[in-house]
Amino acid sequence: MDELNDTDYEAYEQDIELLVDTLRKCFDAPKARYNVIGHQNTLFIEIEGLDELSNEEISEVAEPVLEELDMDFDEISLLPLKK
């Protein structure tokens, strides 16, 4: 696997931040944040207010966004934002 240079890493971070912000807006949430667990190739996205929605409601909103995603994560998990 090729090493990421600074430009690649910045673009990667910008892509994640755009995804998180897009999902935050889709859920009309005031706050969201993310955490990447590299050794598991997993992206955790915490969004304020998700604890008030059912899994079906979350899927209905998030699936169209995630289907358009062109990132190589093994798993993307949406979680309620912990304060």
C-alpha cells in the first residue's frame, strides 16, 4: 500500500469532514464529530440528537448519503453524540 503524503492526508481529512458535516445537516443537528480507528478501518460519526431517532429513521436519512460515499472504510457507525 502506498504511503499517504501530506496533500493526500489533508484531502482525506477534508472528505471525512465533508461527510460528517453533510450528515449533521441531514439530521438537522447542531453538533457532530468523528473518530477514525485506523487499525480497524472504521469511522465513527457522533451526531447530536440521534438518540431521539429509531434505527429505521437514521437509516432512512443516512443511507442515501452513505451510498454516494467513495471512501474505503470497512465500517461506518453513526452514534449519538456524547457530551
